[in-house]
Amino acid sequence: MTPEQTITQLKNDLGSRLCILAHHYQADSVVRHADILGDSLELARRIDGLDAEHIVFCGVHFMAETAAILARPGQKVHIPDPGASCVMAEMVPTLLAEKVLAALNRDGARIIPLTYVNSSAAVKAVCGRHGGSVCTSANAATMLRWAMSQGDGVLFLPDANLGRNTARVVGIDPARIERLDIRAEGTFIPAADRSRDLYLWPGLCAVHAKFHPEQIAVVRRDEPGALILVHPECDPEVVAMADGAGSTSYLIKAVAEAKSGATIYVGTEWNLVNRLAERHPDKNVRPLRSVMCSNMAKITEDNLARTLSGLDTAEPVRVDDDIARPARVALERMLEACR
Ligand code: 13P
Ligand code: SF4
């Protein structure tokens, strides 16, 4: 049997005991088997309503971890390749995050940690324990406003680009934002004072870092009528030059709503852009540059088939209870604030 046939048969056999979730950056060969396809926010939101005993997450590891934290007792979350990490999520060592927060607060300030969902469960737990929360690219502005209302300022991690782009939407003066120097175990971290509202962890996405202002300038010069849409993990200069920026769901909606015949350049992961081009043959949908997330690409039809074949004996994604509990608090604050 081909992997496709194996998956189809196992899905039939398992019926409602199984639910396959996939992120928009997955390849078509994986997406075609998904019961639920979504952006990070939608996928996190859907966990609560699932009755399936086995949830198979086709995405990167932090997404499966988030699902495992939000799943009910007895539900098992699996990821076809546990090695599918996220470069950005790995830019925050948990102990360093604790140290940096303590250093910011050392003169008595109350800085609220807000982590992008692209982070480990342990970092989400730090946020949960210190009055903070989580955001996705779809709700970052809502959650940044929420976090600003909870204390004297916000530590946003790990994505400095998303932090700056969201600060712009929310109206934070750039002079009141500080990008932290986290070298030397946090030795250079200043104590928070009233001159700053937002402290940015210096992380980034290696995929979205490949979009540059020059690429937009070339499109503007050669095709002045083209629409340019980008993901907010891109450099703030890129976002400022684009016609629109938002989560993967935003990009999908914006392309769907564009006029027939429009030329649209999309600055995000190639699998999604390619799917949009196929879905909208009446529009010219093109990648601003063809970049793939090598970690998302670790999930394949082959390892999905293998995962489904061994579900009953496989070791599911586990998050220790002392991390899962405060991480759930942080995630629930987000789900509550964005109801
Ligand atoms: P969203 O689907 O939430 O926009 O996230 C994009 C992303 O980079 C996931 O890793
Ligand atoms: Fe992480 Fe970037 Fe890949 Fe998203 S696209 S999973 S942020 S490396």
C-alpha cells in the first residue's frame, strides 16, 4: 500500500477516535489528510472541543506541545516527527528567560511576560507563573494591549519583529521600546524604568528573515499595481512597505478577497503561497521569495502513515505537570482574553 492508502484506511478504521490537525505551512500531501487545517490560534482553539482519543498534530513541536497541554486527560497527542522544532522557539533558554525577567523587575517594577506561541512549554510556564500570557500572530495586538494593562511594561518574546510590528499597531512609541541584549547570561539587562513600555527578546524566524525591503522595492518598480501581503514575523521595514500584514489566516482571507485578475505577492512560507496560487487560478498569486520552513517539511505523508500505524503503542507528546499547569494558565488567559 502507498502511504496515502495506509492513511486513508487507518482514518476509516479509527473513525472518531482520531483527529488530524495540520498547520497551513504543511505540504499538500499532508494537508489533504487533515481533519482540521488552521493557523496557530485556530488550532489551539479547536483542541478544547475535540473528543478524539488520538490527536495527530502535523506541524512543529511547540504546536503539538500546546495541544498536549490543552488536551483533556486521557487524550493523546502525537507528532509524526518529534524533531520538527521551530528555530525561533529555540531562541529562548528557559532559565535565561527567568533571569531576564528577574533582572528587569529588580527595582520593583512588574513587567508582564508575553510569549508568542512559537515557544517551548517551559517558557509558556514562566509566563503563566509571572502573570503573563501567550499570543499568536492573529491576536498579538489584543494580547499586547492586555499585557500592558496588567503591569508596568511587557517583556515580549521570542520574536522581536512580531513585537515591533504589533507595537506599531497598538501605538507604542518606538522610543519606548528596548531590544534586549541577552548576552553574558543577562548581565546587560537594565532594571525596568518608566522610560520603556516594551522590552523585546531578540529572536526571529529564519524563514521570514529572508524577506527584505529590496524585494518589495523591485515589485513596486516592475509591477506597481501588485498587492503585497506579508506575515508579521517579517522585518518591520518589510511590513511597513507591504499593503497588508497578518497571520496565515489573514493572508488566506486577503488573497480570497482580492479582485479577480489581481497580482498578489505573498511573503510567507512557500507551501501556503503555492496552495493559494492553486486555489485562485483567476489571480496571479506569487511568492515574494520562495522560502520553505525545513522543520515544517519534516512532517511527510510517510511519517504520518507510520504514526497512524503505531498509534496504540506510540509514546505521545508529554509535558511534565509542573510545566503543563502554569503553561495552561498562560494559554487559558489568552483564550479567555480572545473569546
Ligand atoms: P500563524 O499560522 O499563527 O500565522 O503562524 C505562523 C508560523 O510561523 C507558525 O510557525
Ligand atoms: Fe518557526 Fe519560522 Fe518555521 Fe514558523 S516558519 S515554524 S516561526 S521557523
